[in-house]
Amino acid sequence: MQPEWGQASRVQDGPRPLSSHADAQLARNSVSIEPTTSELPVTDLSVVGDRPRPGRLRRIPFSLQLKAALVGADLVATICGLAIATAVTTWAGWTDPHAERLLPTALASLPIWPVLYAHQGLYQARRISRRLEEVRRIVNSVLAGILVLAGISVLLQEELSRSWLVVVALSVTATLVLERELARRVINEFRARGVMTRRVVIVGRNEEATEVASALGEHRELGYQVVGFVADVPIGPVIDLRAGHDLGPYLGRTTEVLDLVRATKASGVIVATTGIDQESANRLIRDLTREGLYVELTSAMRDISSSRISVRPLGRYPVMCVEPVAQFSWRRVAKRGFDLVAASIGLVLVSPILLLSALAIRVTSGKGVIFRQERVGKDGVPFELYKLRTMVHDAEERLAELQAMNEAAGPMFKMTDDPRVTRVGRLLRATSIDELPQLFNVVKGDMSLVGPRPALPNEADQWDEALWERLRVQPGITGMWQVSGRYTASLETYARLDLSYVDNWSLVTDLAILARTVGVVLKRRGGA
């Protein structure tokens, strides 16, 4: 369940504001049961400063105001896309130089575009919580819009250029994606400040309920405020045992949930399915949805991409089906092809940087420009990893004396002010230039551009059986854990991020991680 656009309340206090993609996936992977009423009342609406809205706006639900603003923004983006397509095709000579002949068709189509967007669910936040899902729906809408343009041209007896239609599809998609990304950022910023959030009660008092509450608190951009917990075991505030953070108060028993939801002005309920018996869960769903409240059931699964999950009936039970992990498929061939081409092009582009860096290392700290180190590769096969040398020559021998100052979790070693790092090495590490020689590892086939962090043999010796699953894929120069920059995170988080990637990777995921890596490098954080 995702909150509808603009169902708002203000959060005064909340848990820590940052966590991993895997934690957000835990909150997203759930079954949403919509209420029997078609429209939810906005029960607790306020904005920053809690200033009343003057005049008529006070009587218009904020959700409708926001949806109207989104419709307007989408329409402006569509007009910009149509104008860009017309200008490009006219300038290139691909269509009639008299652009005004396209005007009647374009204008006649404008009222239809928002209808197409609404049909694809682009105004329902729970349907577009994932960026990739939103882009997919935008593409579907634009393709339908192209058919509409073609149909209108037939009715108006105006001949349209195929080139114009193709460029319209590309330009309108681009302007919509850009506009929706800006809208997403604005809405996420509102939610981070405690505005436009849905107040929810969590049913359950077990580990699953605690983890869901923690994930919702950490990812404020999801738009939830947990107001408390309902369980049949009386107890005080629910505490996140790992972080020692108060996640919310105990409100009462499950038989009182409807009254408690009304008292707290919540508009939805999240049921931790492992924390309540089946009969009570069914009763709660019937009672709550009859009163116009959204109910969300957790699945007891975590770190499983929602794109691999589908719901189908099994007798009287709706069951979730999880697609198996693809072992051998065209995706792996495409991934290797992409790695080979991108790494080869990358080596050509960064060769001047590598030469200058090698010269600086040679002049300041002597021979030995390339640092070679054994790492554990796919299926546990060792390989030699390449890096630009950023430390003194006896760095390995001095490691033991610095173990007490290790800032990383588990068997990994990380130290902010490592005395073994040279002056040139600090600059190379801060800019991640020292990682560039790993492009040779990618070309050789030892590594991928994106994958789990390549571990040292002594680290792998301390892994449990579950963590060895990360060796099902090739290690990467960058990955989900690396872009999170979580050097002090627990070994459990390190494992969850890597295993989540192993189970759910796709080419689109790789591209998204590579894009995030650019931001990490520019901000001089993260690394492997």
C-alpha cells in the first residue's frame, strides 16, 4: 500500500532518516487491500507551519489539489514534448516545413493525454512507487497517445509524418520522465519534512512488525507515519533492538483496533501476518475495509523484488508466486556484452587519467604503480584484482597493528584516516580513480561493472553459508552496498544488500546502480 498523493499529516518526530534500498523493498513488498469505498477521507491534513488555507482552498481536499497540479504539470510536459518534436523534425527537414499544419492535430489531442495517464495509474501513488514502474506506465501512455494522434489526423484529414510521430514518442516520454522525477523529488522532500504522510497502525508485536516499522521510519519518502502498535500481548513501547530506537507506543488489543484507528486519526492499517492468527486477520480486514480504511498485509518475505511477485488464487486463498532466479538466460549474455563494451570504451576514455595518476605515484612513492591483490570471484574462484597503489609498500604488514581502529563491520577493514595511505593516494581514493584499473578485470572476465564487493580470502573464510550465496554472480567494481556507503553498517546489512542484488539483478538495476555511483563519486563518499 502506498499513500495516495496528498493524503497528508505532519510528523513531529521520526526515526533515523536513512537506510538501504533493501530495507525500502521490505516495506514495498506487501499485499494491499483497498477499502470498499471509492474515496478515502483526509482525516488529518496540515502543512508546514500548520497555516490554514484561505478562501475556497480550505474546502478542497489536498489530495485533489495535488492531483490537479500533477495533471497540469503533465500537460505542460506533453506540450513541451510536442513542441520539441515539431521543432526538431522541421529543422531536420523530416516533415513538412509548415509546422502550423500539425497544430490542429496536436491541440485536439491535448484533452486526451491526461485521460491516458490516469488510465495507466499515473495519479495513484501506490502504483508508481518504483521509478521503473512509473517509466513503464509513461511509455505505455505515450504509445497510446501516438495512436490517438494518428486517429485524430485521419478524422481531420491531416497527413502526419511518421518521423514526427516517432520523435513525438521520444520527446514526450523524455519530458514526462523529467517532469515526474522533479515531482517525485518535491513530494519526497515534503514527506521528509513530515508533510503528506499517511498515519498507520501496525498490527503485530513481533520481529516482522518491528522491521516494517523501522523501514517505514527510515524511508520517510514512502509517506508513512507509524502512530502505534496493536497486539494481543500487552506491552510498552516497541523498541528496535538493533538501534535502540522507540518505534511507537502500544495502543491496545486487536479487538479494539477500529476504535484505536479512529482515536489516532489513522487512515490505514498494516498487518504483520506472522504476528496475528488467521481468523483475527480475516476479521480485521473485513471490519477495516468496510469502514473505508486501507489494509496492507506483509508477506514475511524481504529483499525479494516486487517485479518477481504475482498474486493468484489457490482455492480460497490468494497466494503470492515468486519467480525463480534466472540462472542462464539472455540477460547474462547481455550483461557480459555490456560489461565488455562499456569497460573497453571506459579504458580508452580514462587512459590519460591513468597515465597521469601512474606518473604521480611513481614520482612521489617509487616503483610499484599497480597494486595486485587476490580476491574471491564467482563460484569461489580466486582472481588477481588491480588497483592503483595508494598506500606505502609495507601496508599489508602494518594491517595487524591497526585492527583495533577498524571502522567497518565483520571481517572487512575500513579506516577513515589510515596512516598507510600516501598523500597522492588520498586524492586517488577520494575521487575513486584508484579503482579504474579494475576495468581491466572486467575486460578479462574476472569482474563485472556491477556486482557484490570482491571479498578478500580471509573475509570469505569468516562467512556463514548464506553469505556464500553472493558468489553466484561475478563481483563488481560498484554495487548496491558500495553506493550505500555503509562502512560501519552491520554484517547483516552488508549481506542483505549483496544477496538482494544476487537474487533480483537485472540490466536496468545495473544501469541504476551505475547512475548512483556517479553521484557517490561526485560527493566523495562510498567506495569498495
